[in-house]
Amino acid sequence: MERKGILMRLREGGGEMYEKYHAEVWPEMLAILKKAGIENYSIWREGDLLFAYYEVEDMQKASEILGGSSVHDEWRKLMRDYLWEDPTTGQNEWFMKEVFYLK
């Protein structure tokens, strides 16, 4: 099982709607995440910073499933309105390197 940590930043004024959508995630989006093998997914917020964590059995398989999903594409397009995007790279999420784990 792989553990993934992701750092994101909210656009100015985007927090309220971001939280609203995540309080009512589309059932189809939840289903595709589960189909992709993503478990124990959570997102924390501190001001405009977001930290997401999830576990996945096979990241390559998960990426293929999510990449082929129109629901996932729609959700990500919607979230672009609320997440800051680096103008030099187009990225709005950064996978973090794990430096410590206590089981």
C-alpha cells in the first residue's frame, strides 16, 4: 500500500465553495475513487493551504482509471476554480516526499 501526501493552495476567496463541494462530493466521484483503489482519503485545511492524504494499492492503475474517467475530469475542472495554479507550470497540486512514518 502506497501512502500519498499532496499539498495544494486555495485561490483567494475559494475556500468556502471548495469546502461546500467537499461536504457533498458527487456519488459518482466517490465511486471512481474507490474503483481506482484509493482508500483513507482525507483533506485538511489551514488558511489557504490544503493537505490531502490517501492510500492506494497501485498508483499506476489508479492513475489509469482516474485518467479515463469523465467524472474525474469534470470534478478536476470544477476544482480549478478554487485551487491556485502555478502560472509557470500549470500545476495546482504537489506530491510530497514522505520523510517519516510510524506504524
